Amino acid sequence: MQIQDKKFELYLSEQEILNSIEEVAERINTDYKGEEVVFVGVLNGAFMFAADLMKSIKLTCEISFVKVTSYKGTSSTGKVHELIGLSTDIKDKHVVILEDIVDTGLTLSKLYSMVDHNAPKSVEVATLLYKPEAFKGKYPPKYYGIKIPNKFIVGYGLDYLEFGRNSREIYKIIE
Ligand code: IMP
């Protein structure tokens, strides 16, 4: 697949993605059994993951979205900007942040402070993809679907220059 100046090859099929989301949902359902949860999806990248995950969540829950940005092209700018803040009341509630991918972990730190500021009962992170080699943060995500090497990918919500988000599969860059 070609997006702008870069070529990509198939990396994760739709079925692999959906199976791993099912496993993440099962773990969350077990861990929060009998509790109420507020899920906070991170736009734009996590919109597909959030939609598919929520279909398998059996808890009493709310979902809300925030929008942050740190990437430009194929690498992080090192600065995270908050574009849409949190509008849901999360005071004394269990919060699970939904990310498409945790890379350096910079976005995650920003999200933790955005959420923590509002005095929740607890905060955890669920991400579809996790690049452990690139991670520089303090707290790795508690829930993740698939660990991947430090390669740039697109599809299933993830973009290259805003393109490629609409793909059902995930593609890896050909270098
Ligand atoms: P971090 O702050 O470095 O952890 O990056 C997190 C954000 O960067 C994600 O929510 C994505 O939007 C974006 N990102 C990180 N890696 C990739 C990738 O391989 N492809 C597309 N976007 C990515």
C-alpha cells in the first residue's frame, strides 16, 4: 500500500486485531467486575479500537473522548498538545484510558496528568498496540493487545500524515 511518499506492507490482519481486542476486553471485564468505569478514548487514533473494545465490555460504563497530538509524519515531536479536554465528571470514578498505540509514552504521561487532575478513584491504560523498545515513561500500560517492534505502522485508526486511518488491517512501513 502506498500513502503519499511511503510504502507499507500488511502486518496485522483484521482477525488478529479483533482477537486481541477480545482478550483485552475480557481482562477488563474480569478486573472491574461489579464496578462502574469511565472509558476515555484518545482521538484521533483510538476511535476504531474504542468502538470495537466497547462492544465487548459488559460493565456499567460511560465513554468520553479527549484529543491530543504529538506526532508529525512518522515521529513524535516530543511535545503533546491538548486539543479537546475531558468533559466528563470522573471524580471518585474508575478511569480506563483507551489509546491506539503507546510508543514513547509521552502522550500517556500527559493523559495521566489530565485525568489525575480530576481526582478519579483509579486510572489505568488500555492500548491496542505497545512498542516496549520505544517506551520511555514511568508506568507501562496495564492492558495491551499486541506488543510490536519499534517500526512505523498505519491502519485501524493510525495514520501517516492523516491518511490510512480507515483501513481494517494494520500495515508496517517498508524502509
Ligand atoms: P507516544 O506519545 O510517543 O507514546 O505516541 C503516542 C501517539 O503517537 C499515538 O497515540 C499515535 O497517535 C502516535 N503514534 C505512535 N506510533 C505510531 C505509529 O507507528 N504510527 C502512527 N502513529 C503513531
